[in-house]
Amino acid sequence: MSQSALAAQHSSPHEAEFVRAAQDFWQTYYNAIKRVHEQEGRTLTEPVRDRNLCTTDSKHVVFFEEFCRTRLATSLGVPVGDVGKRTIRFKPYRSKSFDVCWPLTGEPKVLISVKSMQNAYRNFTNRIEEAFGDAAVLRVYNKPACFGFFYFMVDGPVARGRGEMAKPPPRLDANGQAKQTKGAHINLALLEQGGDFFDLADVSRYRRGPAPAEAESANRKDVVAAAQQTLLDLVAAEPSATPTVHYDAMAFVPARIQRTSATGRPDDWAITPSPVDPRLSLEVFFAKLVETAKLRGFV
């Protein structure tokens, strides 16, 4: 069955449900970053530092995990309670945790890995290599489970290679003197644009010269376009009864985020999914997992 036919056969309000999950995701992530930023005594016009201090527990990602869990259960026609996180033990000495699994007992039949990228676009290659390794692990240990990869990315000028960059401001030592520091450049854009600022009112103080010329920006990598092409290399062309090292299905969901109000609720944020190749769409993603599960005799 063609992938366009799969999408039409399993059409559902995926996008509306995704938008709600993305609003919760972003509100949780944004508040966590802001809380640590203020606890460290920085104003909202200063760039964010030490972002990993509040993102390692990944509480924001649970909203996408729940989205995938409920959508997979609905697509399979099984109770939501039969789908969830699970650690699969391949050998007594080797196991791996998966974000979404069906069923929760016995041999796994459908698995989904859920990942997100809010700003660390320079780590894109590492993230893709990790994804490929996860798929290889399943096949090395002879698990025929259908395997899907859900990948959210904040879209905007930074991800598209058009953002303005600057060197990070110096840190001060105990005597108040500037000390030499290493670190990535800061992006002079709002967090929701993939940048490092809550407020751009004082951003000019961080510039080290004029804004980059159009030609200079054009030479930067469009990470969204690169991600799409790379993911297409990793996904199986069609549903198959025989598992391979390719992912059976992939959903790539870049989205632009814009604040529309300031009530402190998730719906303060407008989420606009960006167009992607239909082979990486949410509709094809869940439909392809179900079709593959049927071919392998799981449903």
C-alpha cells in the first residue's frame, strides 16, 4: 500500500492533538529554563546559560511520549493502558528502555523512540547517530518489533541557519575580573526561535559588530532541511514483513512557536507545524507502524 494511501486510510486529528502536546511541552520547558535562569540571578535580557541544569530530567518530553502512546493505542485499537514505557532485556547483561512500547508484557511488538531538539542544533549529527544505534540494537538481538522514531524540532531562524550569533559574554571570577571561558556562540533570538534569550530588549549589547550579511547567513546549515534528508535515509521505504536496520516509520515534526499571550498557560503559545516530506508525516507514521505490525503478524 502506498504511503499516501496509508495516510488517507488512517486520517485523524493528529495535528490538533500534536499541537496540544507541543503547547504543554513548550510551556514546561520554558518555565524550567526561566526558573533556573532567575535562581542564578540573571535578568530576562541576559542570555541563557547552563541550560542542561534543568533539561536533563526531560519532564517536558513526557507530553510527546503521551501523545505517541495514545495515538499508537488508538491506531492499533488496543487499550491505552496496554501501551507505555518499558525496559526490554535482550540478554542478562544488556537491556534498553523505550519511550513507548506495546504490549507491556511478553515480546515487544511496536516500539517508539521520542526525541526533541529545542536549540542545540550543533548536536544534530550526534542525535542521528544515537537513533541509528538504537535501531541497530534491536536487530542485533533479533527483535522483530516494529520500531518508530518521533522527532520534534523547534523551527525558526536559528534552525534555518539565518540567526544572528555572538560570542558568549565573559564570566567573572571571585575578584570581579573577566575570565577566559570556552563555549558555543550565543544565538541572538528568542528561546521559541531556537535562540538564547527570553527578552531581546537589550540584545544590542551582545553584538560584536554588524548583523551578518545575507551571503554569510546563506552559508550556514539549514538543520531542518538536513534533518529531513537524513531521516529519509534511515526510514524503510515501505512496510515490510522482514525487519531491517532501517526504522519502520519516522515522524519528523519541526514547528514554529510564537507567544500570543502571557497568562501562564500552555495556550499562550501558538504552535505551527512546518511542512515536511509526506513520508515523515504524523499520519503516515502511525499508519505505517500499524501496517508493518500486520505484515509481521502482530495484529
